[in-house]
Amino acid sequence: MFMAMVKLENLSKGYLVTLCFLLFIDYLSKIIALNYIEVLQQNDFLPLIDFLIVFNSGIAFSFLDLNNFVSRYILLIIVFLITMYFLKIFLDEKDNLKKKSFLLIIAGALGNFIDRLPDGVVTDFLHFKPFDFSLFIFNFADAYITIGAVIFIFSELILLKSKNESKN
């Protein structure tokens, strides 16, 4: 972890600005949701997504929804350590596409970590419901993590394909 802190000077201003922007959008969206959406009151927005506030004590998409004091703070510590691990990977990574994927994952993890600090819960408000079938409720931080993971998998597939082509 200390090495990650030392290497922060290697973090370009562009990545730092992007990280701050993503955190700002996540935080602002949660404030707006809390001020303008009634808790557990469904508000239609788009055919696939509506607004529905829930307070999630678990991790992304309400997974591991644990609602007790010890679990909350253990989860906070685990999320912090995982975020530091991704920060180290991000700082060591040379591939730009992978670096961007890790930046999204870090932004999402930090966004939810910050939201979780006061009371152990994260504000989720985007309700994904294709064909009126409720799948999950999430926030921008969850979306960042998911998009970052998809980009990472995509970049790994590209790398695998190029390695296979170079063998032939």
C-alpha cells in the first residue's frame, strides 16, 4: 500500500481530473436523488430505467446486503483494501485501455466508499427494469465498476486474440 502512495506522483493530471469528475457526478447524483425522490417511491424515467431510492448495506447491485454494525465496518475495510489494490495495479499498468478500466473501477469503489462512510449504506436510485421485470437498483458508482470490468475483459480478449494471431 505504501508503494501505491509513493507512486501517486506518477498519476497524470488527466487521470486525476477524470477521477475527480467521476466522483463529483456520483456524489451529486446521490444528493439530487435524496432531495428529489421519495424513498421507495417508484418514479418513471425511461422505458428501461426508473428512479427508486433504496439504501444498500451490501456491495454493488445489493450483493451481500449485510445490515449489522460489524459487517458494515468489515465491508468498509475490505472495500478500502481492494480499492488500494486496484490503485496499485492502475499505477503499474502500461496499457491505456486497461488503465482506463481500472480508473473506472477505482472511481466506483471510492464513490460508494465515500457514500458508505457516515452510516454504512450506499444510496442506490437507478432501477433497471426491462419489460417491467425488476432486475436491480444501482447508482453511478456501480455503473463505473461494471463498465470498468467490461472494458478490462474486452482489453484482455483483444490481447489474447493478438497473441494467438502472432503465434500463427
